[in-house]
Amino acid sequence: MNWEAPSFVEVKMD
Amino acid sequence: MTGDIARPQLSLKVRLRFDRRTGRYLLLYPETGLELSRTATEIARLCTGEWTVDEIAQHLAQFHTEISPVEISRDVLDFLKTLAGRGLLQGLQ
């Protein structure tokens, strides 16, 4: 698996 | 604090959980969550307070030889600073 810049998506805890 | 001595740890209010529905890991904290990319998950899993930033980067570099360790270190530190900025991480100051 290739390295990718770490990232995230914010999700509202509804 | 520099990467050779800082030992980042997820804050007490934060939980790392696997979401079986999406197949991704989430950092959960009150009222909000962060759906993590694969590399973000790899980093977050090592934020136990026992690994230094440098150790985390060196560890991941073993499995990602397609990119220089320097770039991995930079990405790791940037990501950890982002988490710390949201109050999700302790031990990085």
C-alpha cells in the first residue's frame, strides 16, 4: 500500500 | 517539545473505533467524529503515549519504502499537530 498524506473527514455524531 | 521526546496520546475523551459499515476507523469524541484515512489510522493507532513521534515515523517508514522517511516524519508531525489543535491529543506540547 502506498503512503498517502494522512487525512480525515469530519462527521457530525447525529 | 521535539519529535524525539514527545509521546503523543489520544485525549481521554477520544476513542478510536472501527466502523464496520464503512470499513474505516473513526476518532470519536463528544458530538463529533473524524473518519480517518488509512495512513491517519496507522498513526492514530500508535498514539498510546508510549511511542515518540520519531518512533511512530520510523515504524511506519519500514512499511512505506516508496517514500522518504523525512516525508513520512513531516506528514506524521503535521497530522499530530492537527489533532492536537483540536484538543484530541496530549503529550505533544
